[in-house]
Amino acid sequence: MLGKIEGLLAAGRDIKYEYGEMDRLLSPESQSLRRLVFYSEGTIFYRYFEDYIDYVLAHSDLDICYITSDRNDPVFKSPNKRIKPFYIKSLLAFVFSKLDSKVLAMTVPDLGQGAVKRADDSVHHIYMFHGVASIHQKYRAGAFDFYDTIFCLAPYQVPELRKTEELRGTKAKNLLVTGYPLLEKIWRQHENYRKEHARDPNRRKICLLAPTWGKSSIIEHGVEDLLKSLAAADFDVIVRPHPQSLRDKPELIKRIEKIAQATKNIKMQKDVSGFEIFHEADLMISEWSGAAWEFALGTERPVLFIDTPLRVDNPQWADLGMEPQENAVRKDMGYCLPLSRLSEAGAIAQSLIDRGDEFREKLQAVRPTQVGNWMHSAEVGGKFILEKCGVIGA
């Protein structure tokens, strides 16, 4: 009973704090600050905005209004005083209805169809992807209908979006091929890592198991058999569950933790905020997680894909008549293993690691087909944002 009362009191304090944040954000004194707004659903999403924000800060005198729905978001401790964070969660719909910004940038699909609604039509809404994929299989129908501009990862998304507009009878959006700044950042970090860490032939190799979440996740399809096979191999295994699985599947996570505790070369990593393990790992094992693309194209190292049931959020995806990229290029990024052959995972993983140099060349060739404007994405997107904000000489 005492715990319940404490929880209610904490919730009340949180709401009071949020109302104060709303008043501060919508006050006349903050009008110029609201010119450019980024909205983040939670802690990890700053990584998708960061390079665009850095470009804006470096090429203008604009401040960044950063709305986050996580009260503990690290952005509140940002040393850059031109980044102005606000905590808005339960009052988000009301706050958006009052925004008078030039630009509102988000990573939220299904704008206008779920909890997050459009702001006024005078506000230019920009969608930024937070993973490499086509737009018609992993996203629900109408996921992008209410945006004004889409920052496309690569040219292949343009005909996908145009065909979707045709089929749904929605307005033609501005489709700007920017590229993917986060992937470029991972690549730069990895190049620095490679220079600072010369290859030690005696170092134990590392395999990173990074599943997706939901019914396509390997944790729901014989993960015990997979871990048994990997445990028998001569490398270390790091299991990095998806944050959604940590929240939704605690019993399955406990089972994996027990296996890790009982197995010398298997360890769990629940903190997914950083990419350090990407640089250390020699191989990733996944199924349909977008992290596989970030790992493979960012570090130029292979992925062992487990063929779990396909994740489909849009049952009408085939109507476009275009094969989703996440289906088409898997075989070029590593090896696809059926669920019926999980006992072979350890041996196949070792083979992929041994062929690391071969896959580095393959992945360098694949990358231009998956992301555009390599090493210039922040510039392309940043200039567009400044133009929409009315900054002269952007």
C-alpha cells in the first residue's frame, strides 16, 4: 500500500513538472527558440538527430528546441547551451497543437495515426529514419502520410514512397535523399578503432547476438539451441537484447541470463546506448534487426542472419510490387541460416569470422546501394532544415 501511494505521489510530481515545462516552452519568451524543434521519444533517439543538430549549430545562430518524452534523457546534461531541452510526455498532443515552429523533426512513424499528432499546417514536419529498411514492410500502412518531407536513406525509398502515395491517394511529399548520418558516425568511429587497435592474432574473437523484438526475435524461436551451438565455438558471445524485449519478455530474458551465468564464454549486455561492442565484435548474429545493417555497413564485418518468421507490419506491402531491401540484400551481407539448422550456428559463425577480409570488400560494394550521400548526409539535411527555417546563406 505504501509503495502504491509513493508511486501516485511520484506521478503527481511528474505531471506538475511537465506542466511547468509546457508553460516554459509555450511562453512568449520562448517564441524564437521554438523556430526549430526536434522531438525525441526517449533517450536513444538523440543519436539519429545529432549530426543534423551539429550542422545547424555550426552554420547558423539558431538554438535547438529539443522536446523529449524521457525525463532522464542525457540531453538535459548537454554542455551545449544552445540546445534547449524540454520534458513533454502526457501533454504532447496539446503542446503540438500550440506549436508555431518553422520546422518539427521527428523519428516517429504513424504521425497523425497514433498518440503523436501533427502540429499546425504552418509547421513543416520532417521524418528522419532510425534504421536502414524499405518503407513498405517494416512500417504500417500510412506511416508517413502526414509528413511534409521525408529524409530518405537512399534513392530506392523514393519510388517506394511515390507508389505508396499513388495507392493511398495521399499528397505528394517532398522526398529528399539525405543518407544516414548515424551509419556514417559508426563508420568513422570504427575506422578510428581499427587504427588504435592493431589486430592481435591471439585475441579471442567476439560474436554479438543482437536480436530484434516481437515474434520475429530469435529469443522466441529456439534461442537455447542457438546459444548451445555458440557456446561450443572458440569465441566469446555477447547477448544484447532489444530494449523492447527487455520490457516485454522478462521471463525469456531471465532464461537467457541463466544460460549466460552458467556458460563461461557467454555474457549479457543490457545497455544498448553505445556502440562500443560494435567495434569490438567480429560478427553479429541477428534476424530482422536494423542493427544488423548498422553493424555490417558501419564496421564492414559480416552478419549471420537467422531466418525467423518475417516481420511484417504492413500486410499490403506486396501491393507496391517492389522487393523490400531488407529482404533482398541479406545474402550479400553474410549468411542466412534456417531455424532448422541452429545446431550449425557456431561452425558457420566461425567460418564467417575467418572470411572477414572477404566480407569487408563485399560490404563496401553493398553500402552505396543502401545509403546515399555517403559522408555528406548531415550537410544535405542540415541545409534543407536551415532553408525551411528561413536562414539566409545556409
